[in-house]
Amino acid sequence: MRVAVYYDNKDIRIEERPIPKINDEELLVKVMASGICGTDVMEWYRIKKAPLVLGHEISGVIDKVGKNIDNFNVGDRVFVSHHVPCMKCHYCVNSHHTACETLHRTNFDPGGFSQYLRVPKINVEFGTFKLPDNISFDEGTFIEPIGTILRAQRLANLKDNQALLVIGSGISGLMHIKAAKSRNIKKIFAVDINEYRLNAAKRFGASQIINANEDVVSKLKEFNENRLADLVIVCTGALSAAKQALQCVDKGGTILFFAVPRPDEKLEIPINDFWRNEVKIMTSYGAAPNDLEDSIKLISSKKLNLDKMITHKLKFDEIQKGFQLVAEAKDSIKVIVEPNK
């Protein structure tokens, strides 16, 4: 089979590998669609593990079923999660599934940028979901990222009467906007430096858009009855965006870091001001099985209209172009490759 091996963002090589063999408790899935995530092009994070096969936003068809599996059949259309929790450790039983050590160790083999992948037993049990008939393979690539969005907004306790500010209008920021819009959140503000993405934010549900080079605080107050945002979600790793978030949160508000700056960059927190005003800073990472189930239900409801977010569908040989599009973060939103085309 063909796999796309990551060496760095500008060096993605199509190579040949044997189709993985499965045991009696595993699945073999033929990958029909695979999304390129912003984390796939986070070079400082990925390159230390290179070469490797990336890709985790996948949908496909079951090609082989281990003989001890009775709840899946050959031909089933599925989404498979690459990281799954153990569901029994201290963190899992306290609803911090994405802090589970098992979740950080698990993966499918070799990765979503391949024609086939082996699904280990624990991923079969906690990370494999049948696609409803009304969810296409393309829409299936949104299940994992939408799951992470829903988890973040749930942990941040986003409420209907709150003002939401999304900093960074790439794919994750736009999905936050869409998810909030689907809940009838009325005040959704989007910040970015790219006009293409700001226009997309407006198109996908933002009440107001603000260029990051403007006086964001003043604009936010202008749009929000002289108040700052109740919830600020940071969807870009730019240090400038993180600093901007600290200035844009209202008293009693929350800043959620959905994306974070590089580990060698330092962010100073105005802790005294935040202490006096009861400002909360928090993070969110990944998605648990319950988040993925919620994601499937939401996508199946057709409230998100995800097809309009797909700007590029590429054949497998074009995956280098896909990485370039996502890394440049200019005139693209959702980029999908089809490993078997």
C-alpha cells in the first residue's frame, strides 16, 4: 500500500509499505478520506518524531474483521479515533479523559495518511464508530476535530447569554464559531490577520469580525456594549494572539487555550488583575469517546453545513500541496486527501 511519510512540512514522501496484518481482535480499515489538521503542520512539535505517518481525521470502510469481533462487519462505513483513553484510571473516572496516559500512547497503524490502517483492540472498543447513512466520508473527517471543539466549549461552560471571542479564524476557529452558532449563541466575535479567513468567519456565523492589527479591545467594547468577552478561545499558536487574549477577557470571564504558543515562548500573566476580577485561564486538549458521540450527532443533524468548509480535495499524490496550503494558512480552510485515489 502507499503511505505518505512526513519528514518535514516541505518533505512529504509517498512510500510503499505492506498492508498491516490484523489479529483476531483488530480491524483493517480502508481510508477513504483524511483531513490535514493544523497540528499536522506544527513543525516544532512533529519534526522531533520524524519520519512518521501522520493523519488522524479519517473515515473509511472496514476491509477485514478479526474473528473475535461481532459488532462490526466488512463493508461498514466508520470513523476511527487515533487516541483513546483507558476509561478506568483516575483521570478517566474524573472526566479528564484526555489526560489519560493510555490516550497519549494509543494510535492506529500506521496513520491516517495511508491507504489502509490497522485498528488495535482498544481503538476498536473505544474509538470506532459507524457512520450514519447521512454522513459522507468527507463529513466523517470532521468528527474528531468537532469533538475537540465540543469538549472545549463544554469544559469552558459556554452559556447562551455570553459573548464569545475566537482569536484565530483558521479551521479550528471557524469550527468553534459554527458550533457556537448551532447553539444559538448570539454574540460571536472573530479575530484574525487574514482577510480571507475573517470573511469566512463572518460567513460561518460570527456576529462581528476584527482584524488583529486593529485596536481589538476598543472594537470588542464597541460591539459588546462596552464590555470585553466572557469567553475567549485562542485558536492559534501565535504568541501575539495569546497576549491579545489576556487583554480581551471580561471580569469573571474565561480564557481557553485551544492552541498554545511554542514551548520556548513565555507568556506573562497579569495574575493580580485576574485575581481581583476572578478571571479563569484553562486549556482543552483532544476529545473523549463521549465528545465524539456528540460530534457525530451534531454532524448528522446537518446544523453545521460542513461541505462549505471544504476548500480543497486532493488526490494522494498531491498531499505535499495539501501540507503547503495548511501551513501557509492563507486561502484554505478544510483540506482533505483521498488516499485511495
